[in-house]
Amino acid sequence: MLKEYKSKTIFFIIAGIVLYSLPIGMVEDGELSSDSTMHSLAIIISFIFLCLGCMNWAIGKGYPRAWGLLGLLHIFGLIILAFFPDKNKSDAVISYSNQSETDHSLSPGEAKMEILLNSETERKSARKRPSLNTRDIIKSIEKLTDQNILAKIALEDEDQRCRKAAVEKLKDQNIIFDIAINDEEFSIRKAAVKVLSNQNFIDKFISESNSSELREAAINKLKDQNIIYKIAINAEESDSIRKKAINKLNNQSRLVEIAESKENYKIRGEAIKKLKDQTSLERIVENDKSSKIRVAAVKKITDQSFLSQIVQKSDSSAVRNAALDQLDNFSTPQKLSPSEKELVETELHDVITNMCANPGRSYSEEEHAEPLYKLLPKSNITKDVAKLFVKITTFTAAFTGIRMDQSMGALRKLCKLKGKIIDNLLHCIADMSDTEQTITTMVFGSGSNNKTSKVSFEEQRNMAQTELKKRGSPEYNPKFYLDK
């Protein structure tokens, strides 16, 4: 009898007999001494325990659990079950003693399992025995080292779980490749891909497999840079597979080749993400026709002076903004000589005061902000602060009238910030000028109608003046724009 069922059998049988005996000991003058319902319940529970005990006993001996119903016969059922021969004991001893190739360091149960693995017929029979289920067989498969037996199970066994366990132990790359390509079960193919290591087979699998998920998993196992490069430049391959391959590519010259090719921007962009060569990246930023590719390259540039030049000269606002964002990642602005500092201070003062004197419209916000953005690399004004200032000095004009909600919202955020640069900006906002705006509306039946409206920044001026008083009326000095 199997050890794991022995203790359960003893417990349930003893508990059942004890519970059955309790009501009998409580009879007085032919009547139960207390509530009969409790006694009836005890008897019912005792039969349940006896059935559980018989069930574990039957399983331990190698019989179906249905034989547990013998517990309903009480002591007679136990006597009947006692005469059942122990199949596990006999099978194990016979199998163990008759097989010379079995490892005698194994227990009889383990030896029997190893023998069963050699025969599909025996495995089918074993699964029908309650004491020898698929989980037991899988545990033995995991201990197997005989590649012939493992291959036979992986290719022929009817149980998917056993086949998967065998595949995971296989080493023959030909068999593994065949399973990965041809097996009907996805989980088996997936297990085969995990143990596929031959680079040529992986390459062939990626070419022939019809599962994108498994092909991507296979790419992660590639190490041969030539094979990876071949997949990366294969225009007939899907973008997702090619991008996976590019992420595995380490050769910088080949990455440059892909980045500067005529491929679609997704493939080129993926190559740029892996690029480290600054000369190649700068060349792409200066010469490439695609603004998306230039933006991707700018994000990899580390030369502050080059980024400053891009902010000054680039014909693409997206590229300029990307360069500004990249400059924001550096803790210090561009180094300037004393004369250059004085010139930049004057330029910043002129640009900022001009933006306040001539507020811009929201639709031309980029044009309004450009002079300030070009000077940011030489100053300590962050791009986030500059963006707030641009929002404050612009307004929205529509046929419904003038709107200042974005301007006021940005000013409230600015007032929460501290520093000499913020104080300077508040001084300029406190002196902002009003302006006029002509709004053209279409009137049905009579053409267009022009209306000139005053654009007042009085609310912004008042808020800035109040905030400056709260701060103790700090001084304005253009030098603060370059101070840390």
C-alpha cells in the first residue's frame, strides 16, 4: 500500500468507528439519553468517515476510489477490503526485479514509473489507475535523461502535458525544430521554441513559422549578428519582427546603414534608438528629409553646442522643440564669455519685454515663442517656464470673442514657482500692454463682417503686481536670466 494513503486510511476508519460507537454508549432503559438528532448526525458522519477511509485504502492498494462505498457496510466492508490484494506492492516488486536496465538506486515506485515510460500502452494503463496518475508520470519524465525515450514521448504520447514535459528535456535540435514547426498543439510548439538553441534552426523557424508570437520569441534567442542583420533588413518581413531583430543588433555600422536607408520611419527610428555614434546622429539631424527621424536622432545627441545650433537654425519646429527638450536634460546652460553673457542678457530682456508689449494669438503661438526658445540654451530659463510665459502672453480670438482662460491658467502656475527668473518675468507681466484684434465673422446673406475688439491684459497685470508685493517687491535685473 502506498505510504501517502496509509495514514489517511487509519485516521478515517478509527474516527468512523469511534463516532459510530458513541450513540450506543448513551442508551438508558432502551432509550437514547439525549437528543436523538445529535445521535443520528453522529452516525451519518461516522459512515462518511468510514467511506473516506475505505476510499483511501482502495486507492493505496491500486483500486478505483469507488470501492470506498464499502464503508457503508461498516465492519463487513472493512473485512471485504482487507482481502483485496495490494496491486501497488506486487506491480512494483515485479517490475523492479524483472528489468535489468532500471536504476536500482530508485525506489520500487520510481522504478516502475521509469519502465512505464518506455511503453505507450503501459502509460495508458497507468493513467487509469488512481494510484498512478499523469502528474506522477510527468515527475518521472522530468528525471529522465534517455533522449530516445524522451523523443518517443514528445512525438507520440497522447497526453499533452507529458509531451510538453518531454520536449522541455530534449536536446536533439532536429527533433525540437520539427516539433516547433509541425506540432498541432501551440503549447508544445512554444515549449520547443524555448529549448531551440541552434542559430540556423532558429533562423529557419522564423522564416517558416506562421505564428508571430513564436517567431518573436525565437528572435529573443538569436545571438548570431549576421542572422539578426539579415532579418532586420528583410523588407518582406513584418515590422514587429524586424524591430525585434534591430533591438538585438549591436553592430553600430549596420545600425547606421538601417537608420540612413530608405526604409519606413518606424524601422529607421528603431535603429536610431540603438545608435551611439554621435557623428552619425548629427549627420542624420542635419541632412535627413524626415522630421520624425531627425527628432528621433536629436533625442540621442549629447553635444550641447550642437543642440543649441539646432535650436537656432533648424527649419522644423518639431526638431527645435526636441533639441530644447534634450538641452533641458543637462544641468548647466551653454558656457559663455563675459561679452557673450552681456549680449545674451540684453537679447533676453528685449525678447521678453517685446512679447509682453506685443502679445500673440494662440494660432501663431509658435512664431510668438520662437525668439525666446532660441535663447534658452544660453540661459537658465527652463523650457517649462518658457512655455508658461508664452501661454501667458498669448490669447485666443474666436467668433465668440476673446478668451483668456489659458493665459490666466498659466499665470497661476507661474506664481507658484520661486526664483529670481520668475520674479523677472512677473515684472514684465506686470507691465504688459493691451492690444487690439480684428475678428472676421461670416454673416449669412451679406458676406463677411469685421469687428475690432480690445484685448485687455489687466487681470494678468493685477495678478503679477499682487504676487510681486507678496514676494517683497524684488528687483528686476536681466542678469538673473543667466544666474543659477
